[in-house]
Amino acid sequence: MKKIIYLTTFLLIITSCSSNKIKDQTPEEKKAELYYTQGTGELIKKDYLGALTNLLKAKELSPNDSKIRNNLGMAYYFREKMNLAEIELKEAISLDDKNSDAKINLGSIYFEKKKYKDARNLYEKVLSNLTYENQYRTYYNLAMLDLSEGDRKSAFENLNKSIKEKDDYCIANFKLGELYAEEYKFKEALHSFRQAGLGLCVSEPAPLYQQAITLLNLEKKKDAKIKFEEVISKFPDSKFQKMATNQIKRLAQNSDSEEDNISNNKQQTETISDSPRF
């Protein structure tokens, strides 16, 4: 079976800008909101030093704002200051127990530290928040946790719940495609990889490339070649362009053996990343 391109294992969330009316804010809160907005924008642009600078200023002016503390935690996380990130996220939750974004983020840090019990506890608490709009992310994270603990059945269930919440959630669809492919259920895998190419991941080469690989596994070589050509056309500057070109050459030479394809794809580690919520 052909090598699959892996996705990120868990998701981190940047809290959106406040909906508080400016007229209801004190001068300090208004200034803090400006620093918060600037810092959040820099987080999204991956300017983590700038984000940290502005979010620290926002915290100084408004230390009891849960959303500021969440995003400050994320700034610390991306600056690889895990302990400080954990402190800020715990404080964000302490200030507002309904801050599900902070719970998801803290749970994901626990996941990274392999503190699976603590991570699951937080994810399940988020599920109890019936007004949380991003439960599809929670179910996806739970699926990743299930896989880390060797529970494929539960992972399938949580991925399907994620997709039920948001049918074009590309990362969940992609992971589901991976699991189906691992079980040689290539028709189901192809459907999932096609769904993965929708939504925010329409600009990602991995779902399209994996569709082509799955078509090869289904012995649909002509269709696979068309997909490889589409990868080359749409993503000429990606690593997948070279991979697709090599696959077409192998098809032309009638030497697309399983061993050759696995060797070719082992070096590929490019992933799809989830976009932050803002």
C-alpha cells in the first residue's frame, strides 16, 4: 500500500477578537483591546515575538481578561515556553470556566506531553459546553487521543462525529481517509480524501495527491494519472509536484510497484495544518 502523508496530530485555537462594545470599556480596557487585537493578528501571521510583546501589554492593562490570557498562552507555546503557556491557559480557564478554546489548547499541550488522562478530561469538559461552536475540533482531538491510546474504533467514531458537526472539516476527513486506507478500504478512503480537498484545505496538495495514490490502489491508473497531473498543475512549487511527476514516470514505465512507491514517499513529511479560529 502506498505511503500516506500525515496531518497534524492536534489542534490549537486562537481566540477571536472581543465582541464587547467599546463604549462599555474603561480607557485601560480599550487600550488593552488594541494590544490584544494587534497581538492576535501577529499570532495568525506567525510573528510570535510581536504577538508576545503586544499580548503582554494587553495582559498588563487587563489581567483578568480570559481571551487575552488564552492567546498569550499560545504566544508562549509558539515561542516554545511550554511551562509559561500552561500557566496562562490555566489562568484563562480560572477566569472563565466557559472558555472552551483555552481548555482545548491546554488539553493539546497535555496531549503533547503524553498526559493523556488530563487531556481527555479537558476535551470531555468542552463537550459539555452545548453552546460551543467548534465541537468538531474537540471530536478530532479526541480521535487523535484515541489513536495514541490504540483505540481505533473510538477514533473512527469521533472522526465521524467531527465530520457530522462540520462535513467539510478537511483534517478530520483526511485522517479518516488514512484510517480507511490502512485497512485497505480504498473506496471509503477515496471518498474521505475527496472530502478532505474541500473547505479550507482546497489550497492543500496532500488531499489531491492522496486521491491519486488511492486510485492506484484501486487499479484505476488512468484516473490516477489525471490526478497526478492536476497536482502538478495546481501545486507546481510544492514537494508534491515532484512526487506526482515521479509517479507519472513510473506509470509510463509500467513499474509502479508497491516497493518503489513506498520508497519514493517515505521522505515526504509535509502536513496540512488547521487554521486558527478568528
